[in-house]
Amino acid sequence: MGVYLDFNSTAPIDERVLEEMIKIYRNTPGNADSRTHTFGDDARQAVETARADVASLLGVDKDEVFFTSGATESNNIAIQGLKEYAEKNGKKHIITTSVEHKAVLGTCKALEQQGFEVSYVNPKADGRVSVEEVTELVRDDTVLVSIMHVNNETGIIQPIKEIGEFLADKETFFHIDATQSFGKLVDELKAIKYDMLSMSAHKISGPQGVGALVLRKKRYKLPPVKGIMYGGQQERGIRPGTIPIALVVGLGTACVLVASEYKQNQEKCLTIKNALLEELNASGVKYEINGDQNYCVPSTLNICFNGVSSEALMLSTKQYCGISNGSACNSKSYEPSYVLTAMGIPTEKIENSVRISWGAESDCEDVVTSFKELLAVAKSLAAF
Ligand code: PMP
């Protein structure tokens, strides 16, 4: 099996999170929306504590946090949920980037088919979009700008702080997909002005299948987002359906843990990154790093091994490590990464690129050992 190096796709659950979840499964049988017994009260209390923990990590109000099944759903609600407002107000223009997660791109495509106009901004070769290019596109009828904080394939950080500043006094909503930065770039996220934020628990060693949509109040009012499913009144109608208490508590616990550990976590990740770069440089393998490393998170490397097919490399290194060449959400069929394509990287280089991502709990020595094996394989494959 080797060493797991695909944390951007999902991070293994933290034992401490799992323990709290098991306690809930064992001892809290109620439904958080039941009002007729103490079982319901206990469940509700667990949910509200978790909500406060998420809010505290982000520096937002508790009533701005809405639990969902994860970032895919949060992105869908944030974008589709504005449809009615947009149509009523004649604001049917959306701005996003061509390197967003498919949960944003797919939702935008669906709205295009329903009469919306969407502008897609391409990144530069460094992986970042230009602030000016985004802000120049904003018009009176622009209802939404949706931009990710950190790209899942490259780890590149987008200039959303500047874009948020520009939009703060405009009548355009700003949604950020913070799935890859939540619980990691904690101080940076607190400083960003946004109206909506999406994230998933499993990227910070919480459980899969839960996340949140944060809706920030402006002049005491939430953005005019409507739920996209019919059903109960849970999560004030934004996300109907029985709240999965253990999952929500898992998310809350993961938030509490990263709130006190994120600085050490980032340092540990950086130590691993530096060690990998050192090995890479010493190996004699011909490579290029995709994306400007001055703007990259310390837990991701997207590497092009010149002349080495990524598919061959991944298959031949399966016993050493688990890496990927793109988002797991698109990996059913191999197509050159649309993210790297949008950065202007030639197809043959994309076919030679792999994503390696790790977490603070990764053991540096194990990671380096497996990476050395990978480098040896890359060398032998390049020789063909
Ligand atoms: N946005 C980004 C940036 C992501 O990396 C992911 C997960 N790969 C998602 C959204 C979707 O998250 P989930 O699969 O948990 O719904």
C-alpha cells in the first residue's frame, strides 16, 4: 500500500475526532430537531456546540453556519440558491475562474443553460488569476463572483483577499470555495471579506459526508440564498434533512483541534515539502513544478517529471505511495487536467504531471523514503 500522499483528495480521520463521533453514535440517539424529549435536546446541544466550533475557527457568528453534506453541496446551494434573487432583480451574470472545482463549474454550466451568462477567468502560468481581470468584469448585473481560495490540484492560493476588498461595497455577492484552505490558512481566511464560504470536514481530518456553507450577514441580513431541496426546515430551510449529529460533531471536533494546532501543522507540512524538494533537486531527474511556489500551500506539490507518463508512474509506484494526477472527482476517465490546461501548460507536460499532497500527521521520514522510490522509478521510466 505504501505511504498515503493524496491528502488533497481526502485526509485520514483523526483518532480524536473518531472517538467523539463514536460517543455520539453510542449515547446520543435523538434527532436534533425533536422538540418533545430530552434526547432531542441533547442532540441539538451537540449540534449547536459543533456550530459554535466551526464559527469560532472562521471568526463568524454561529447563526451564519449551515451544515451540509460537504463542499459540493455547499457550492451548489451558494450558486443555485441565488437563482430566484438573480432572476427577480435582473442580475444574471456570474464571474468565476476556469480552475474551480467541478462543483462550481458544473453548477455554473447548469445556470448558463437556464439563461445566465458566466464569465470564466483563466489563470496565468503561475496558477493565479489576475485581480484586475476579475474586477474589470464586474457589472451592474453581476450577481455573484465565485472563486476558490486554494486550488486542489496545484495548491496555488488565489488573490481572494484583494477581490473581496473590491467587492465589499458592491451589490455583487462573493462566494469562496475554501475547501482546501479551511483549518489551514486560518488567519488568512479570517481576514477575507466574503459573503459565502464552502468547505468539507474530511480535508481537515474530520469525517467524509459533512461540511458547511457559511452565509455572512451584511447590514443584519443574510445573502438571499434559498435551499435547493424541498423537505424539512432543518438548517432554516437552506439544507433540509435530518442533521447527521455524529458527522457534525466530527466536524466541530476537527475544528477545535486545528484551531490550536494549525500553526504547527503548517510548519510540519513545510518541513516535508522542503525535504521533498531537496530530494528532487539531488535526484538528477528532470522536472518542473507546476504553479508559482511563492503562492503555494506547504502541503502540495504538483510536479511534471519530464518524459515520464503520470499514469505509468502512478501504476509503477503503487506499492510505495498513493498519489494522483488530478482531482479524484474527475478521475473516472483520464483526461488531461483542465486546471493545468488553463494555466497554459502543454498537453505532453500535463501528461507527465502528478499531484503529491500530505498532512501534518504524515511521517516525514516515511514520506521521503517513499518519494525516493518514486524518483528511482521516474528515472527508469524517463530512460525509455
Ligand atoms: N472544492 C474543492 C476545492 C475541493 O477540493 C473539493 C474536494 N475535492 C470539493 C470542492 C468537493 O468536496 P466534497 O467532495 O467533500 O463535496
